Amino acid sequence: MTPRNSPYHGLLIVDKPGLDTADGGPRLPTSHDIVQMVRRWSGQRRIGHTGTLDPMASGVLVLCLGLATRLVEYYQGQPKRYLADVILGQATDTYDVTGQVTETAPVPPLNEEQIEAALESFRGEILQRPPAFSAIKQGGESVHRRARRGETVELAPRPVTFYQLELLTFEPPDRLRLQVACSAGTYIRSLAHDLGRALGTVAHLTRLRREAVGPFTLASAHPLEAIQAAAEEGRFAQLLLPLGEGLAMPTLPLDAEATRRLGHGQQVLLPASDTLELNPDAPLARAVDPTGVFVGIVRCLGPAHDGRLWRWKAEKWFARHGAGQ
């Protein structure tokens, strides 16, 4: 289809197909493939995603279109929620069902109490070693390319947090289904691999469905065929969430004068607020103008005038825009 004269700006929540939802086609789409499809259907070239999903995984993929690409960094750190299936007794090089089997091991007799005890060791903040087959870059190259060439890849463990890790079902002797809520950057494939070791055997991931990214859930996600149909029928804008929707920061209402001054790069003093809960490590807020329209992200520089006022500056600022366009 032909590109629009007015490019789209906003968020598109995609229900990415994966191994569990695929129609048996020759290959599973990567997150980059999804971006390319939406570019082609919408005519909007400026599109980025807020966190890669493995080709075998399905579920929520958040795309930022147009001006929203300037906000990708603020969405990337949002927590994720997954439904994960694990099989015990076989390890693979990718830590999931798409890889080559590298080890088999007997599965000891297990019960739910033993599995629960193993899961407890992963809850909270832990150090996790990412899989060699991952998009992490070393020396400017994704390590999965080196792994596919047969090179040895050693990645340092990194801190991740499991906010929720629950055993939903156990089908003896070897099949588990887990509900997982975790920090950004967590590898569920590594969880499956490490859980197998903790249970006295080996394991890999057989199914992964991302159910949520921050506030964005499957309920607001659109299948690819629905997105394509909407674009062809001129309804694409109806699928978009507004610019700035779902940012994990408090909202700061601005009057007309503060909106004007911040838009011109000036700092402003605003009354201190007991209800505005700022993150002390990143004291940011989503600013809205007197009509309630999102106009940018602002940073609090600290108190002024004996703490009665707070000083603010614009971190990312946007001209007025129409919803979805």
C-alpha cells in the first residue's frame, strides 16, 4: 500500500506469532520481521520495538511508531510476564526446543514440593548467565552469530529479578508449566536450563508466551492479520495507543505558561507536590498540557525556595499532535 502523507505516531501492541500459535509456515518471524511487516503495511518507516521476543516465542511485542520512537528507552525497562513450558531430561544448545540436543539425563522422581523448593532459589534478585544464542553483542557482533559458527561464547552473569515464579502444572515425570513475572533483560530460556540443573537433571524451554510488558497485555494486542486488514481498510490509526501511553512514571499537569516555557527549553518552577511519587534514581514525569494531551517527559532538578517549589526541565519534548497520527 502507499505511504500516508501524515505518518502515524503512537504505540502498536502486537500479538506476535510463535511456535505455539504458528500456522506451520516455513519459519517463525523475528521481532525485526514484525517491524518490517508493519512498516510495509502502514507506510511509517520510523518504527522500533521495546524488547526482542525470540522467534519461537509468542505474545506481546510493543512497537513505537513515529515520534514514539524517541520514547523507546523509557519502555524498555518495564517488567515482563510470561507463561513458560519446560521439559526435563534434555538440554539444547539454544536452551529451547529450536536447538540441537547437547545432553540427555535421567529425570529423578519429583513431586510438586521438590519443584517448589527449587523455584524458591530463583525468586527475587539473582545472577543469571544469558544463553550463548542471544542478541547480546560482544565486539559489535551478536553472540548468537559466533555461537552458530561453533565458537565458544562465555557471557558474564548479570543481575535479574523474578517478581513471581509459580508452578502452574506438573505432568510427571518431566513436564512443567510456569507463570513468570520478571525484570527486563531476563532470559526465560536460561531459567529453564538452570532449573533443570537445580532439579538434578537437564531441561529446555518448549513454549513461551509473553502475556504482558508493563501495563500492556494480550487484551490490547493485535494479531498480524488484524493489523494488515486494518491498514488495507484505512483503519490502522484506530489500533494505535496515544503517544506517551503506559509510561512507568507519574503524570505532571502543566498550565499553559509552563507548557510554553518548557517547550522553548526553559526551566520552570512549580509547586512542590506530596502526591507526585518520583523515582529518586530517575526523577521523571510525563507532562500533560491543560487539555490533558501528553507533551513530553520532564525531569525534576530538585527543590527551590525552601522546598516550596520544584525546578523542572524538559527531557524529551513533542509538538502538539493528533491522536494516532
